[in-house]
Amino acid sequence: MLKLENIQAGYGNILAIKDIDLEINEGEIITLIGANGAGKSTTLMTISGIVPSRSGRILFDDREIQRKEPDEIVRLGICQVPEGRHIFPELTVQENLDMGAFLRRDKKEIKRDIDYVFSLFPILAERRGQDGGTLSGGEQQMLAMSRALMARPRLLLLDEPSMGLAPLVIRQIFEIIKQINAENRTTIFLVEQNANQALHIAHRGYVIENGRIVFSGKAEELLKNTDIQKAYLGI
């Protein structure tokens, strides 16, 4: 579904990711784990067209997308939930969801999708008239994910969804990620510092260090890898 071939990208004179190769098959949950500053978020933003790639190819359904604008990439079916949520704080929950469906015109299906995200996150239904900026951190993460789902993505990019959340909320978020994948066959690319949680819900994983992929494999294999256990799992 998605393939990165020798992708390099960065900021100014600094290359943040170097010769990245990875692939994601339709229906998978893939996780990318690594330390702060390793290049995880840059990888997602390069896929989304926010950070331009300097070399290599990004293929989505065998079409090159590395030169497309971010809105074109959303139209193709790739949507990102950014690190830090970045909801619209002065818009209500309902208005944030409407923004997620901005490119759509199928009103009946939009209504159905709003009902669906409210079934995933009932607290948002209760808060639908409340400004996004008044929500708790966990509720804002739920809203950011719901807003992305309103675009009906085929590939959902999640950047650090557990950041700053209480353990109980983290467990809930990860259960919902599994549910979205199972119910809708939505393919998910999950960037996460909480390597243990991420690998427990993923099918496969990649490990990035200093902008380069250094390990890849099935999630259960990475969980048993002693180097990964020492570096990322605290074992």
C-alpha cells in the first residue's frame, strides 16, 4: 500500500532521516519506534507532504506522491494525527469534526461517520458543543483522532498518541486504535515512544536511530530482541 524507497528529508542543512526504506501493507498496524530526535515525526511529515523529501520515492498504491501537496495527499486517503494533537481550540468538538470532513460532500455518510466516532469516544458526544481548548489532554487526543477519521482515510498516521496521557487513557487509546483497524480495515502507521504498548498492538515494527532504520520485523520478534528490550523496553 505504502512504500518508502531511499527517502531523505530534513530541515535546513540537517538531514533528519537518511535512506529510509519501509513498506506498509493494507490492513496492517505498523509501528515506528525510536528515541526523541531519531526521525520518527519527520518520517510521518514527509509522507504527508509537510516536510519535502530530498531524494527517494514514496509510493501509495504504486503512485509516486513525494511531490504532491499535503491536501492532495489527504484526498488520496492518507491523514495524519500530529504530535501534540493540534485541534482547533476555539472551535467546538462538532466544528472540529466538521473540519475533518471539509473535503467531503457526502452528507449522509458524514453524519454516519460522526455517529461512529461518537460510538468510539462517547465522551465527545457529551462535549460536542464544548470548545476543543477546554477539553482534557485525553479528550483532545480523542478529538484529534476523530477529526482525522472524518476524512475517511485508508491510511491513518498517528504521531505519539500516548504523549502526556494518564496510563488508563493510554490503554483506552490503544484499544481504540486496534478497534479502528479491525472494524474498518483502516491501515495504521503508528509512531510511538511507548514501544511496549505499540509493539503489543502492531503486526510489524521498525526501529529508527539517528535517522536510519536499524531493525525491522514482526512485532513479537522485536519484543523478544534483547537489544530492543534494553534500549526501548526497559528490560
